Amino acid sequence: MGKEIVVLRSSQKDVLIEEINQKLDETTKKVHLSIRPTINILASILTAAPNTEVITCPPSLYERTPKKIRTALEKIGIKFEPLLLTPGRPRSHPNWKIQKVYELEKKGYSAKEISDALDIPLTTVYYYLKKEENENKKKREKKK
């Protein structure tokens, strides 16, 4: 049984080729790239993993992949698809801390005081407060 999906995270071509050689083998069926595939990268993948059936990349890169690369993959029977593995940047603050930002703001704390109390950068406090303000604005507009 092949590996479920091998994720290649390198964004530099030389490092990616090294990663391909380390992670892929004849049991690999699915490969996910973090960079737009080129002919050389695809050749490296297919050399290291000749039984590859599906190659994916983030939707934004999929859209920018030349049609000739997509067509070439299709001709040799390999599916090329967009796949969003990690939507956006992961949060660096736990949900309880973010909720505390909103609670302290409702109690009248300034952004600076919230930042100091929760040990969160001031710009991050402003970001969450602005985000909540925009969400509340959308809710009010929906009610109209």
C-alpha cells in the first residue's frame, strides 16, 4: 500500500530536489508541492516515484501553472489538482487569549493595556479588535 500523500515543503529548487530524493520512492502515489511545478521538478518526482498518480499544489499555484505542464501530466496519466492543505497562516495565540482581548476591550481597557496584560503585540491586539469591529458591522448590515 502506497503512502497517503507526501508533502514537499521546500520552496527553493535545489532543496526541493534533495527533499524529493529523500522522501519519495516507488510506493509514493500522491505528491503535494509547495511551489509551482516545472518540467525539471516533475521529472525529478517521476524519477524518484515512478508510480505517482496524483500531484497537487495550492490553488494559487495551480492557477499559475502553465497549461503545457498540465497537458503533459494528463498525457502520461497523472492527475494534477489544486489542494489547500493549510488554509492561511496558523494562529500564534490560543483562542482563549483572543477572547480575552474582546472581554478586556468591553471592560474599557485600552489596546495598550490589553497588549501588556496578555503579553500580545500591540499590532495584534489592534488586528483582532478591527476584525471584531468588521464582523459586527457585517452582522448589522445583514439585519437591515
